[in-house]
Amino acid sequence: MNAVEEVLGAVMAAALLIVVAAAIRARVEWFRRLFLPASLIAGFLALVLGPQVLGRLVGAVDGPAALTDGAIPQSVLDAWAALPGVLISVVFAALFIGKEIPRPGRIWEIAGPQVALGQSIAWGQYVVGIGLGLLVLSPVFGVDPIAGALIEIGFEGGHGTAAGLAGTFEEFGFAEGADLALALATIGLVSGVVLGTVLVNWAVRTGRIDPEGGSGADQLRRSSDDDLDDLDDREPTDDSVQTATDPMSIHLGYIALAIGIGWLLLRGLQWFEGATWGGDDGVELLVHLPLFPMAMIGGVLLQLLLDRIPRERRVDRHLVNRISGTALDLIIVAAIGTLSLEAIGGNAGALAVLAIGGIAWNVGAFLLLAPRIVPTYPYERGLGDFGQSMGMTVTGLLLMRIADPSNRSGGIEAFGYKQLLFEPVVGGGLFTAASIPLIVQFGPVPVLVLTSVLLIFWILFGMWRFGPEPSGPTRPPEAADS
């Protein structure tokens, strides 16, 4: 079997597991209540059917020799191990293709409070993570200081970012970091939905959120029936994309072009670094930067160019989302299916400390910072940032939909615009990718100082520039136009 056949076989195997997982999810209400995506269930099916679970069980009971290495061929597992590092560039390149990119002033007018809150939560994850690394993880568990970045990579970045940075972890001698980040992303996804719905119900009971004719639990049931696990910013298919070529092919080309632009930017920056501060045994950071955050910048630049093309040539965001969603599903299946249980088991204590610390910070930031930074509907809008900080943008959208189904707060628009000033930096952006080489090059203490300064800045700036309105929550002007 040649390399192309192996990759095709691996993709088909992942797709088949997703079909099986979707059927299981449709019959298990608990999975639907937790809004677990079929790809995550498929990933765990792959893990169970692989050599680490099924293979060991068969070997322990002297079962059939054909299953001693599990039910998944090694060639598939090898291809899965390589897929996330490639497909993550597709996901990030597609983030802004087909989206309207308004002027910065308009973004700030609508989404400023969300930007301040989101940035505060993200930088706080670094402060908590690196602080725990210095005080607990390294001295008690002997874990590499790089682990201080895992909370932001796993929680704010999610499965895609965690899998995409596997090569960077390995390059710096902390290969188990990718497995720990994936485990944190999974913990964040599940706990984000569970704790988010608890927070919605608490806010409704205490009068912080208007239930709009039903309790938080009622809204959750209605949302569950609508199957919001796939909720994102998908627009209806744009019939204006009419060409002699299949539109999917054209949109794959757009994403490929965005990745190409990102690759050229990355190579240019790496050349500049080598010619300046990185030469002659200097500090090298950009040489360790993966492609996917630059692919995201490439997508933004491409969209700015496409905005100048007449309407009949514009991108269909629906198709871009389909491509991105497929790539993310494959990433999750491949990453979870090749997760190292040995690495997680050997670092279970450190994983527990990071998970508890990250969850405590996210919940505390939502309760303490959202009402002090977001001037109107702080809890409805703050739930979006809380959900995203637990691993998935879709979780934030889901929680806002549960708390504010009619979008009275205008939170959906603000949350969407916020990503333009958020994701290029953290949550899988440039700093997320650079955090590992920064800790290695300069040590955890300087990075802790830097992230602490940024955390304090965003908290103080958000409270000073926005803050609660004395008259209480009112409908913001931008919501009236939505």
C-alpha cells in the first residue's frame, strides 16, 4: 500500500467511525444533553479499538492473535498521527474567509467589552498555568516548565490547537505535552457545557438573567432538541457562487491560497529573524512557529482582497464552514484515536492540577470580571467568552443561545466580531503558538511576568473603558439593528 492509499484509508476509517458515533449519539440522550460532537465520540471509539485498549485486553486474556494489536491497522494509526498537523492549517485558514471584515473602529464599537473580557481570561490562563508550573508541577511532579502553557493551549485553543502543536512539543522534548493538552481540551469541552448550564440556571434563579418565559433548564431542553452541538456562524448557502466548476473545488482553492499566503509570510518572517536577532546563536522564536496561525493571517488578507471583488464572485461562507468542519472532525478523531494513555497516566497528577486550576480560573473570571467589564447583559454575553475559554467557540455560542435565545443582548454579533481581535493572538493565534519557544528561550518567570502585565492591563482597561452602566442592563444600540 503506497502513502496515498494509506492516507485515503485513514480518512475513510475516521469517516466511518464518525458515522457509527453519530448513530450512537442519536440513541444515547446523555451524549446529546452534553452536546458532545460525534467526532469526539468517534475519537474515543478509535482509542478503544486501538492497541492501547482493545489490543491490551485481548493480549491479557489470550484472545485472537489478529486483535492483539487492536482492530485498527497500524498504517491507519500512523496516518492519523500525521493528519492533525496538516489539517489544522485548513481550519485556521478558513476562520475568516467569507466573513465580512469591517473597519477596526466598528469592531471595537460593538465588541470592545468582549475583547477585553476574552483577553483577560486568556492571559489569566497563562498566569495560572505558569504559576502552577513553578509552584506545583515542576517541584512536586517533575514536569517540564512548558506545561505552564497547557491550560491556554488545551482550554482556549481546543483540540485543533493542541493537536496542531504536537510537533512543537516534540521538538522541545516534551512530546507528552500534546497528549496532556488534548486531555485538557476534552475535559474543558465536557465541563464547559456542564458548568455553563449550571451557571445559566444559577443566573436565572438569582435574577441576573431574564429567563424570557422559561427557566434555564427549559431553555436547555429546547436547545438540546434543536441539536445545537453543530452551532456556529454558518450562513445559508449563497447561490451567487455560480461557475462552471463545482463551488466546493473553488472554495478548497481559496483555503489553499490562504495557506500559501501564510506559508510565504512565515518563511519571510523566519528569514528576517535569521538575518537579524536570530543569527549567530541569537534568540530564535519564529523558526519554531507552526504554519497554522500564519494561515489564519493569510485568510484575513485573502478576504480583504476578495471584498474588493463584485458580489457575484464572493465566497460562500456555508461551503467554507463545511470544509473547515470536516477538517476539524478528522483532526479530533485522529488526535483522540492516537492519544497516549501512558503519557496521560504518567502525568495524571499534573493533569488534575492543571484542569482544576484552569476551570477555577475560568469560572471565577466569568463571575467576577464579566459584570465589571461588560456594561450591558454581562452574564448573557460573558457566557460566550466562558464557553470559548473552555475549549470550543461553539460552546460559547451554545451557552449564549441558551441564556439569550432571542439575542436581545446583541451578544452573538459582538462575540463574532471579537474573534477578529482575539484569535490572531491567543486561542490558537500567534502567542499561543509562540508560548512554548518563549518559555524555553527565556524561562517561565519572564513569560509569567509578561502575561501577568497583560492580564492586569486588560482587566483595568476593560473596567475603566467599559464597566457597568449605573442604570443597569439596557438593550445596546447595535442589538436593535440585528
